[in-house]
Amino acid sequence: MSEGRILIVEDEAIIAREIRHALESFGYEVLAVISRGEDAVPFALRERPDLVLMDIMLAGAMDGTAAAAAIREQLDVPVIFSTAYTDRETVERVKPTTPYGYLVKPFEHTHLRITVETALYRARTERRLRAQEERLRQAEKMQAVGTLASGVAHDFNNILSAIIGYSEMGLRRAPEADPLHKMFDRILRAGVRARSLVRLLLDFSRPAATGGEAVDLRAVVDEVLDGVRAALPPGVEVDYRPPAQPCLVRADPTQMHRVALNLVTNAVDAMRPAGGRLTVRLERHAGHAPGQDPPGPQVVLEVADTGRGMPAEVLRRACDPFFTTKPSGEGTGMGLAIVQGVVRSHGGRLALDSEPGAGTRITATLPAAQP
């Protein structure tokens, strides 16, 4: 059965009834039949149909061309025009709205079905292509940032070596009572913090993983949670039931530990100071759904919290390098960027789901290794 939610904008009642009956017989859902363009626009923006079948000549103050233009400005929805007019002036007038079809009345039901199915298929294909292009642009941007970060990190590391070395020499030579001792100590602490940031940059710019060894994520998660439990803030509960079977992935064990640790500590931080529940789920899926990425057996690590949650604009940038909502000096903004880079370099994917007041759920999916 065909799928699609369709809005019909037609001011001739008999024709509208016939179109509706035909579409419903094809298996489509007709959201409404509206006779005026000025009423169709707010309805479309509110209900977000999959397709709009629009008459050009309407009885109201807004004709079909204007209504289609208003809808297309704000919604990525295909519009098909249905009209009795085939003159050049009318055709030229509708072109700026980039219609997905042009039905000339009277038309046969078969023609209607083919036109609607083609429009819906074209719209889905274009959306997929745009999504792929955006992912490619993002990957190219991350590659460029990684290359830049690697160069900056190596040069900066050389400078830090001198700063840290001279600070340590100054500390040894200046008595503790000397004000210079305190100054050298502060310089040394700042240098050590900067070196930690350099290491994060180098981790982020590390090339994609190749090969690796069979790592049991169950053991990794157990180790991370054992270390975190001792430092949990008051009011934070941990909900974790280890899987009965090993969850093997072929990976770098150090990087897998970093992924689990980052996800858990981020979740704990999101629940400060009110507390909440940290839920960790680890599973091995033997099969996969059609079109699933990555394909084949996989291991899923999901970390969820009941903390503040993130608004959409923050969620979109959560994995961007150096993006953080923490106060200055409390976060580097590299945690999720590194997690995403590590997961992708091992052939997996990272998914984030969050809403303000509803907490955050982050899911890392990795190809499973054979036992």
C-alpha cells in the first residue's frame, strides 16, 4: 500500500471529492480538502503534509501559485499543481515554486497516481541526497579541523615542554617562602592543564583506526563504572545490568575506554547538583534491520541521564570540537567530539537524543567482532 499524507487545495467541490476518493483508494491519507489558499498555508505549516495537490485558480484572496510559494518557503514539501490552464503565461508563473508535477484537468486516475508516486519518490530521494551531502561536508570539515589541530598540537607541545621544564627548574631553585615559588607553581599548573588539552587535540586528530584487537565492551564498562561509582555526587543512582554474554568489538582498547568514560562522566555532570538516574545499557544484536548502519551484528552502548537535557540548538552542536556549555575553565568541549571520532573511525555511529527537562540519551553502535 502507498504511504503519504496529502493536502488537497481545490475550490471545485465535485473535483475535490473525486481526487480525494482516488487518492484514498490508492492508500494515501488525505489530511483535508481546503478551498482557499490563505487557509491552506497555515494548515500546511501546522500539519506538515508529505505532499500538497494545489489548484492554481482559487476563489479566495490567495491563488494557488502564491499559496504554493508561501508553503515552499517554509516547508520542504513537494507541490503538484492541478489546473485546466496550459497557457504559457500560467506555466511560467508557477515555475518559481519548483512544482513536482503539473496535472491538466480532466486527468485520469492512473495519471494522478503516477504523478503523486513520482513526486513523493523524488522528494525522498532529494532529501537523502541533501543529507548525504551534509554528512560529506561535515566529514570534510572535521578532517580539516583534525589536520589543523594536529599541526597546532605538535607545535604547541614543543612550547609547553619549555614552559613546564623551566617552571619545574624555578620551583626547585626558589624556596617555598619566596613569592617566586608560588608564581612558578601557578605557571607549572597552567602548563600541565594545557598539555592535557594538547593530548585531547592529538586524540581528536588521530587517523581512523585500522585493525585493532577483540575488546569486550562489557569489561570496559564494568571498569569505568567501578571507577566512577566512588566519585558519584549525592543523589545519583546507577542502573546497569551487565549482559550475560561478552560484547566484543574489534578496536583500540584505550579508545573504547575513553568512549565509555566520556559518556558516563558527561551524563553524571548533567545531573549536578540535583542528582538523578544514570542508566547504562549494553547489548549485542545478532542481526540487523534493512538499511541499518552499520550492517551486520553489532554492539550497542547506550548511556542515559535524567539531567537538564539540551535544547535543539545545543544538541546540533554537541559533537562540535571545542563547543561546551560549561563555564570557562570547566570543560574543553572535546569530549563528545572525540567520542564521535573514535566511534566513526571504528565503523560505527553515534546518536544523540535530548530535550530540555527530559534528560539525554547517547547511543554508540559498533560492528560486533566474532567471539
